[in-house]
Amino acid sequence: MRAPGIAWIIGGGSGIGAELAKELAQRGWKVAISGRRRDRLDEVAKASPAIHPYPLDVTDSVAIQRVLRQLVLDFGRIDLTIFGAAAWQPMGAGDYDATRFGAVIDTNLMGFVRLANPLVRQLEAQKGGEIAVIASLAGYFGLPRAAVYNASKAALISLLQTMRAELASRNISIRMVAPGFFKSELTAKNDFPMPFLLETADAARRTLDGLLGSTRFEIAYPAPLKWIMKLIRVLPYPLFFAITSRMVPKAAREETEGHHQH
């Protein structure tokens, strides 16, 4: 396990971000947490004097740079940044509403993109550091009924793969965390079965064991779901669509078939 340092968790006011903050503080780290809701951040910060709230909306580029500057003033450096800000919009099968799509992409993908350049510049100035992003096993391929969430996470995974290669020579380590289902405000909105559902604290422990106990790019769990997703991802398309089409609700399938008949 690596020595404790300074961590910044974006999305630290609830869910896995809040649990990561508490777990890191217990492991001796100083932790800055950011998120839109000051009251939530303050609540998490009560868990330890090592946790410090820094309110932030990742859709605001100016605010990102301001908070980053303040963190460096307060702590001197940032050893580990964990980006876990996430939005989720339940959308029906066959619905690709641009406004709701845009809102999710603006947080999940563009929120991280806005952070990337200023954070990379800071890590270069301090001669290195680590950036971890909480993506999802849902980003491994296109799942029905989760078009925008899947698309945002798939784009993040692709971007992180690029960054891992491009930034390695600058002593900046890029890590990708791909959890399966765990209990959160987002998954509470789901109305479909969630296999291998984890407790949030368990997901946080698995994430940190991977981040602090290894240097590998991909930290994906739980293992059974990870390997199922990896297998489906490499199937020939006829088999792939035979499986994924069964995930589309029956009513939506019948509606699609009706359109095709016309």
C-alpha cells in the first residue's frame, strides 16, 4: 500500500465519493471533497477532521480553476484526484432526447474534460500525480435502456485510455475504475434487476484497494459481472445483439416491430 498523501474527490458529497473520502481519511490521507451541495459536503466532513469541503459545480470551468488554485494554496499539492461526479437520467428504450442527453454528458464527460487541462498543468508543476475516474462496467458496451449513461461512460473510458498513454512520460498516472451496480442515489432510480448489487462502502473499499494497492489501469468489480461484460463485449455482433435485444422491454420491442411493419 502506498503512503498517505493529499486526495481530492469530486463527487464527494454522497454515494461512493463520500465513502471514498471516509475510507481515505481512515487510512491517513488528507481529503478535499467537492460537489454541488454544500450541506452534503459538510455532513461528510463531520466524519473526520481530515476531510475538508470545497463546493464545486463541474459544469463551471471558472469554478474548477478557482477551486483547484485554492486546494494547492491550502495543501501544497494534490497526489490523487478521484473524479466521481455523475448524472443519470432514466430514459425509455428508443428515447434519445437531446436536452436530457446533454445534461448527462455535461456532467459525466465534459465535467472531467473541463478539469483535465488545469489539473494536468498542476500535476506537471509538482512533478507528477495520479488521476482516477469512476467510469462503469456499463461503459463496456451499449446496453439498452441506458443510452446516455452508457455513452458518457464509454466516452470516458476511451478518453482515459488515450490519457494513460499520452501522460505516462510526464509521471502522471491515469486510472479507470469500473464498478458494477452499487447502492446510490443513481441506482435507486433503476427499475430493472441489478445483479451482484454491492453496498456502497464495499464498492469504496474495492476501489481504494485497487488504487492504492496496484498501479494497473483498470479497477473493475465485482469479478463475475466484470467477466460477463468482457465476454459479451467480444462476441460476434449476431450473438451480441441476440443477447442485448432481450434486454429491451417487451412493450418497446413490440412497438419497434410495429414501426418496421409499417
